[in-house]
Amino acid sequence: MQLAKRLEKIPHYLFAQIDRKEAKLVSQGIDVINLAKGDPDKPTLARVVRAMHDAIDNPSSHAYPPYQGTKDFREAAARWMERRFKVEDLDPNSEIISSVGSKESIHNLFLAFVEEGDHTLIPDPGYPVYRTSTIFVGGEPYAMPLKAENNFLPDLTSIPEEIAHKSKLLWVNYPNNPTGAIATLEFFEELVTFCKQYDILLCHDHAYSEIAYDNYKPPSVLQIPGAKDIAIEFHSLSKSYNMAGWRIGFVAGNAKAVGALKQVKSNIDSGVFRAIQMSAIAAFCASEEELKSVSAVYQNRREILVQGLRSLGWSIEAPKATLYFWVPVPQGYSSTEFVTLLLDKCGIIVAPGIGYGESGEGFFRIALTLPEERIEEALQRMRDAGIRYEL
């Protein structure tokens, strides 16, 4: 049999490769500390689990769900956006659609908008799906480098005029994976202005909106006046509510884009299980204290990791949001070489920066998704192996 040629252009997914490597080492009896994946290790909020039990017993949840999500779920998502971001004018019928997590709708949006030869503007480093989905549909990804000297924000003025005119989508993700960077409303205003100028759909992947520290509250691009004319925002319950395996989220914003996404999804999937949508409604009703308890776990781990890395020579600031540290590799190593060193000498798995794009070279990503004692053990293994950051 012959595979489609498009697969020749698509690398194997970074975390699928990491999973295979970990499984091989574990089978050899090696105690692996996997700090690569952003997969929450704590249980889902109790209120959500209780709601799921009730929903499963309700026969009305057993039928096919509406493609765009149940009315109750969409209305609950709209109320949550109003309460959390003061975005008051979202129409649950035309401006919100349910999603199987975020990854599914991110990919399906490319099917709705990008044709052979079209360009997409994607962050580099960035979530790999932005690039691979562009290639899947025959588009041309144009990398927007995220540099430390620009606080890991794209420089819109560096995008060539001819590329901007050919581009259908512009992707951003703040708080950012993998860098942990944050963005201001002023920057979102620049993005909205730029995308209106060139008639580009602005796509904000807001998967980490509720994982933030030190009383920081990440904003929504939909808070910008007129943003709905040109922007949509992707929300996921995976990280904020420890619901990664439940696969539930929603997309909100521009009605034309939401409608196009609905048209694609109705031909590809049959929606999210009603019981999961009922559980998500319970999650949207979580108190401020419940949500703070989720972030507090990561904040404690953040403090352990930042102090530990500093003791090993890294001059690093604690991120204000996300589950990630974006850490420079020591001089003389590529990101792949240093990640391999950590694995061989310490049994530690982290993600190489190059896996997120060419501008990710020189960095590696650490996730805060293991208990404190395992993070401390990883740091001790590095000390014992003599691994330090030297300029």
C-alpha cells in the first residue's frame, strides 16, 4: 500500500516520540522522570466528577449530541466568558461551538480556511499542530520568531507585506506554550489592528488562561473592542480543571469563523458526549478558591524548580503563567544534545526546543506536571551528574 505523500512532510508528533522513548527505558528497568509533557497529574475537580456520575445515569445524555454542542453548554461557556473576561456580547447560538479539547478544532479550522498555496502566520517556537495542520491542507507556514529580546512576542513589523496579503490565519498563544510568556491587552490590540488591515483571521489559543500565578489574570483577545470582527479564541478545560483526558473545550468569537468550523466538524465528528458537556458546565461553576487550588499546586512546584535551577547556575525568572519553564541549554550543546545528556546521565526526559520550531533551538522545556518530590529528585540527579549552566 502507498501512503499519502503529505505524510512525508509531517514529522512524527513530538510527544508520541517521547512516549515511545520513555516506554523503552521503563521496560529496561530505568526509573525515568518525565518532565516533558504538560499532562496534569492531579485528579479532576470533585464537583466535575460528581456531575459526570449523575450525567451518565441520565438517559438523555446517551443520544448523539448536537454538532455545535448542547445549548446548555454553549450558554454556560458564554456566561463563563462574561464572568471571567467581561466579554458580554457573545451569542451562544452563532459565536460559540464546543470542541473535543482544543487540538481537534485547531486542526479543523485549517480545513475551513486554508487552501493550496495559502499562507499561515505561526509562532516559532509554537505548538506543533499549527505547522503540521498548515501542511496537511497544502498551505505554507510562515514562522514568526519569538525571541527573548522581544519578550517572546512576534514582531508584526517584520512580516513581509506580500506574505501578509497571502495569509489566511495568524496564530498566537498567550500565556504561551512553550515559552511561558504572557501578552498584554495592548499587544492584542496591535494584533487585531494588523489582522483587520490584511483581512486575516486572528486565532488565539487560550489553553492556559487559568494557570497563572502571583495574582496575574491572563486577558482574552475578545476584550479588545471590535475583536469579534476578525478574531476567535480557543478554550480548553484540560489544564484549568485537570480534565486533559476528558477532551472538552470551546471556540468563541467571530460568527463566520465559528460557522465555518461547525460546517467542517459536522462532516467529521459527531460532537462531544453529552455527559462530558454536563460535567464541563459544573466546571464552569467552580469557585475562585477551587481554581486557585489547582494553580497553587503548580506555583509550589514552580518555586522549587526556579530555586533549584538557580542553584545550578541558571539565571532564570519564574514564569507568571502556564505549566512550563523555557530554559536555555548550556553553551556548547544543541537542544537535542543537551536533552540526550539529561536522559543518558540522569534518566530525565525534557522536551528539546527544536521540537517547537527553528527558533526554539538553544532551549528546552520543563513541565510542572510531576509531584514536588520528583522535581526535587530530578534536580538532585543533575547536581550529582555535575550538570550546570555555564556561560
